Amino acid sequence: MGAVGLAVCGALVAAASGAPGASAAARNVEAWAAGEGVATVVHYDAGGFSRTTGVLAGRVELEVHPAAGGAWWAKAAVEPWIPVDLAGSGEAPGGSVAVTEAYAGLRLPAADVYVGRVPLPLETARLTLPFTLTPHDEAGRRPGADGVRADVYLAWGRLQLAAVQAGGRWTPVAGWRRQLSGWEATGYVLWTEDGPAAGVGASGLAGSTVVYGELWTFTGKRGLRGGVGATGYLGDLLWTVELARAGFPMADGPGGASAPMLLAAAQLAYALPSGWAMVADAAVALDEEASAAASLQAEPQPATPEPANPPQASRRRAHQVGVAVTYELLPGQAQVELSVRRRVQPPLPAALLAAAGLRWFF
């Protein structure tokens, strides 16, 4: 984490705790904190290998701003992820604590400036990530980018300028966002390690359905990346479908570390007044050859035996399907979560993940 982010975290903690050495100015601030915690038991089974692991995770957010109102604020978010070896075999992966946000903000007459670890979403897609500078990590978290970002508000739209650390180097980013009648359009240009890149996106209403899409082009990279999709309600059922050229989705997030491939994804979400809610999702690679090659670059998997028939396994398409059910024990305070997912990424054997957890909010 950058020095600015560490300084922001330190200032937030000092302001929230009312440290004896804090100045009068530091004491005249208001602090706001919120978060959630989750305890989950996850069972993984693939190719004759199985493991049951406990996971303690969560997110804590802290924000401070002047008590009498002012033009500055600071925010930090910390997300621990701690696997627990329930079988005593010592096979649980190492845990980590990620500072996903830590920045100071300043409001000017026509601009907002952020310095530290700042969020920098570039995508329009909902179920996939054709391109991003802030990918998900192995725990499904999405840390921001270290650097500076300015949002300039103009009559013809919002201009976004940023310089952030990505891939061990500074990356300049310029973006534009414009609200139209029922639509929103975006455009970005940036300089990656392979040269310049550009992307455009749009989303808006077509009747009662929201349609969206994005397209990225790169120098030194093969092919384009992008996606098109639609989302809407069928009664109380929220549906989303998407066709994209992107990395294969992770088990717990839209962004994958694999090479881009042509894929289709869908999601259904349904909530009942009784406190029950259900989300079902699926994704499938439409290019067999690309899906087999991309699995070699996918997110880390537990060690498993070699497939019994690698040539035959490699002809399978990468795909996954999952269902998650939640029930609110205490509305707005605690809920139970149950989920199951089947995931195939050739040449790895098919994997089944089942999880049960308790999430609480504070």
C-alpha cells in the first residue's frame, strides 16, 4: 500500500479514537463507521480431492469529515480474509488483510480530487470484466488503485483524470462520462505497459429493459475486449444476460485472471417479502480452444490429481453454474447464506463448492 494510503489510515484511526495528542482541529471532526462480518464453512471437491475449510471475512469502513461541514473528507475500508483449517491437516491457504480503500478527498468549486488508494471502476458490464485496472484478488476483494484521481464537472459531462499504479508502473487515465436522456455514455483512454488503450461504453433504457455495452481496443494485444448485455424485471424476478469477450468469471466475482475468451453469462435474482432471497448464475465459454488455454492462467486452485483423460477433458467447455440462498434472521442485522457451485475449467477436473455461512452487519 502507498505511503499516502498509510497516512490516511493513520489519520482516520487517530480521529476516530480521539487520541490524546490530536490537535483541536482533528478533534472537530465527525467519524462514521460501519461494516460486516461473515463466518463460512466451505467444502471443495474435485478429482478425488476434497477439503473443508472455515473462512472468517468481513469489511470495515471508516469515514471522517469536519463536524461543521467542509470541503474535505477521508475514507478507509479494510477487508480481512482468514481461512481456518477445520480438519487440522495444515492445508488451509494463508489469510490476508487488504486495505481496499484509503484516500483523502477535497471538493473544489468544479472538481473532486482524491489521493491515496482510490476506486477506479472503468467497466459498464455487470457480470464480466472485459478490462479493469483494479482486478479482484484471490479472496474476491477488489482493492482500489494507488494514485490520484480528479473528477471535473463540466457543462458537457464529467471529465475524469487519474494517474495510478498498475502493474508496477504509473498509468495515466483520462475519462469522460455524459448523461443523456435515459442514457449514459463513457469513454476512456489510458497508457498500459503494452501501449495506448481506449474504451467506450453506454447504458440506457429500451422500454423497461436496461441495455448496456462496452468495447476496448489495445496496442500489442490480440483482438478486442468488450461485452453487451441487458437486465430487467419479469414480475419480481430480476434477470441479467450478457455476451462478452473477457476473462472467465471467478467463483465469487465477475473478474477472472484468465486470458480473454468469448463467453455468455446470465443471472437471476428473486427476493421474497418473508426474508428469503435467491440468486442463480451461470457462465459458459463459447470457444473450446480458448477456454482450455485460458485455464492455465486462471486463479489458483487447490492441488488436485491429474485428470484421468486429459485429451478428452480439454475438449470440454469452461463453464460454471451456482445458486445462493439467503435468509434474514434479523432484518438489516444478520442473515444466513447457503450456496453451491459447480465449476469446470479444462484441463482441471470439475470442482464442486458448497458453503454455509452467517453474515452480520454493524
